[in-house]
Amino acid sequence: MSHEQHENPRQNVTFDAPGTETGHAHGYLRTPASGGGPGVIVVQEWWGLTDHVVAVVDRLAAEGFVALAPDLYGGRTTHDSAEAARFLAELPPERAARDLAGAVTYLLERPETTSAAVGAVGFCMGGAFVLTLAAQQGERIGAAVPWYGVPGPDTDYSGLRAAVLGHYGQEDTSVPLEAVHATAQRIREQAGVEVTVHEYPAPHAFYNDERPSYRRESAELAWERTTTFLRGRLAAASASA
């Protein structure tokens, strides 16, 4: 078991999160070498703000995005499944929503952010949070990219305005494709937005190269699709602002 308590060294920004115990939250921000670009929120897996999440943020910045990963666990990380499950159980969904909403506001107000709406990319737990965040934030989320995660079946998507691009593994035993397809259809019916779901010959967490589930070919194809989608959707959001 390995975890780090508060003041995760990966944290490099603090932003307002109204309604939380302290009124603020922390995260990891990276801007592109060009100095600016479209904004993207990265939502962690249940392991916390790990090196893998930092690498995703860095990779997005290298692709020209202003990327921010909020630290939803307040500095804690783990590589132990039981501990990760406990961290998740201790994370009230409403607090996570406030932290993420604060991150959206912070990113949109950053001078480096050129898009009028931000993208949201999330993995596993974070994939589910991406869809609930997009439903809560409406026009402020222009593109939602969940990777192998779906919210509960009763989630209300009527406020969602973002186009959705999902990545799911055909060998994923924790997120059945039936639930994925049902979620996509519910989003289409309630929000009337475009939903694209890609399936890969891969298990759960196939993008995480710190896990034995990593599948390079599927991961790289999904990444290419993600960056193309984010560029197109967030450029459109800027043009229509």
C-alpha cells in the first residue's frame, strides 16, 4: 500500500471552490509552449492525482491545450484498490461537483485559455464525473470525453450541451457495454447532442500505462481521436462565442 497525504507535490495551483470546507481546491495546471490554447479539465481515476494523471495533463499541454487536473482527494494517492475504494467512498459527489465546477470557472478565467467553453476528459471514476459535470455546467463544457466510466442510470442529462466522445473496452468487466449504450441513448434523448462511442479490444483502464491493463494500440488510437475531437469542438465553441 502506498499513499501520500495532504500537500501532494503535484499540486501547483489553488482555485476557489465555493461551498467546500475550505472554500478552495488544488490542482495541477500546465500551459502549452505557445502560451495559450483551448482549456481542458482532466478528471482523475480513483487512484488520485497520480503521476499518470500528471502525464495526461502534460501530454495535453504538449498538444496545445491549457490543461488542469483538480485534486479531488486533497493530496492523497494510492496504488491499492481497497484504499482507492475507500477514498472514493469518502468523496461526497456534491463536493466533487463543487471542486470540478470551481476548476471550470478557474480555467475559463485564465488569460491563457482561448476557448469560450472547456473540454472535460476523465478516466474510470473521472469518466463518470465528466458526464455529470457536463450535465451540470451546460454551455461551459463544449466537449466531454469519458474513458471507461458511466454515471448511475438515473442521471439527468437534460442540461448537457457538450458533444460526447466515449472510449470503452470490449473486455471491461466493470463497465458493461450494455450500460454504456444505455447511457449514450439516454444522453441523446434528454440532451439532443451528438454522442459517439468507440469500443476497443481492451480491458478496463487500457490507457493507464502504470497498470497491467494498458493496451498501447488502443490507447494511442483513443488519444488521437480525443485530441482531434477536442480541437474541433473547442474551436467551434470559440468561433460561436
